[in-house]
Amino acid sequence: MRGAMFRSLFGKRKRRSDPGQAPKDDSIRSAGVDDVVVIPGFSPTFEDAYFIVESKNRLESAFGKAYELIAVDGDRRVSIEWHDGAELLIVVTEHDDALGLSEVGLDERTLSEWDDNKSIENFVEYDGRKYFYRNSYEVLYYKDDVGAGEGFWLWDFGTEDGEHGLSAVKWEGRPFEAYISVTVSPHIVRVYGK
């Protein structure tokens, strides 16, 4: 979600955790580079998805800190973001599937207006779902959890049931991008060590 990433060259899909090996932690909090994150039923065929973590990045805003794991399962690359506020929240986004604003029914003028008036009554409809405006704010992105951080602007939308999200992202000097995400229960996610 944070820019162009290199494709995996070494067939990492074949690497699986040993079924007899215990998870290193029952929480996404412990996941690091080269660990395997297992999400039951999350593959395109509704089987378990085994994502190998390629990078772990930190995100900070006025609303706190979150982490992003860029992970792959074969040719499928995802961003697994988690925030540990009042309760652990995990959101998964198909990393290489950026959409243009017009594809999701938005434009720059509308985002600017919604940023100014911040009404949770505003919504956009995409793929048969209504995504309601939640907030818009600046985020600092720390690649590999180091350095000074690079800023971008984020507009956050979600369905009423909280199961699906839509994000509009604007980096300096780059076009707007939009992403669709799915909320995943932290109780089903498992992390296996290197």
C-alpha cells in the first residue's frame, strides 16, 4: 500500500510452518520479518492463507501508533495493519490493488470538502457497499520502523458493520490511490517464527 514493492523471486510460497510447531505468539503483535502469518479462510479458495512477512513498518498519527506488515503468499501481496488501542484491530489490504479515486466514486474536491466538514453522514458507494467517512488525517510512515518518517494524507471510510474499509491515500508528488480492506478477527490470526 505504500508504493511499489518488489516481487518475491524465491518461491516463498513453498515455505510453510511445521504443523507440529507451536505458534510463537497467538498475537500479530509479535510478527517480524520472515515470520509466517496464518489467516484461516483468507485465500481466494477460502483455504488458510500463509503470508511470509517481508517488512514491518510503523505508522504514527494524532490517533496513535500502528504497524504494517507487507507479506506474501505466492504472488499475492498484502498489507496487514494492526492497531492496539482499546482492543486489537487487524485490517488486511491487497497491497498491489490500488484503485483510482474515480473507480470508487470519489474525487479530490469531494475529499477536500469532507476533510473540512468531517461529517460522518458522508459516504461513498462501491461494489454494492456504502463506505461512511470516518476521518482524515496526516500519517507518518516509518519504513522498516526506522528513520525520520515520510508523511502522507489518509481519508478513512468504513461500512456500518465495520467489516470492510476504504482508504484514500495521498503522498506528496504522487497521484491519489484508493484501497479496499477487510477487518480480520485477531482471535483467528496466528504467527509462526522463523
